[in-house]
Amino acid sequence: MKIAEIGNLIEFKDGLQGIVEKVNENSVIVDLTYMENYRDYDLEEKTVVNHKNYKIIKESVNV
């Protein structure tokens, strides 16, 4: 399993996507505002995702 790095675009939980802002030992903190429709999901701007629960879509996305 490859661990995401800061700036990576990841996908998790039924298609949600976000940019990794911080990498912790067991999880990453993700900025969901990358998705144009993130407000449609009634979510906070950031969330925590365990390393086991995402896949890396793109390396180092520029935002």
C-alpha cells in the first residue's frame, strides 16, 4: 500500500475526492473543497481518512 503525500489527489468513500494537506502515522487530512460540488454533500471542508481507505488518483495536484 502506497501512502499519499502532501498535494496528492485521493479518492475515498464512494467517490469523494480531496487534496492531502497533512500526512499522519495512520491517516491523512484531506481538503474536500477541491470538488466543485462538495457543498452538495453537506460536508466540512476537511476530513480525516485512514491510509487503508483511499486510493491515490493523482500525484501532487496544484491548487
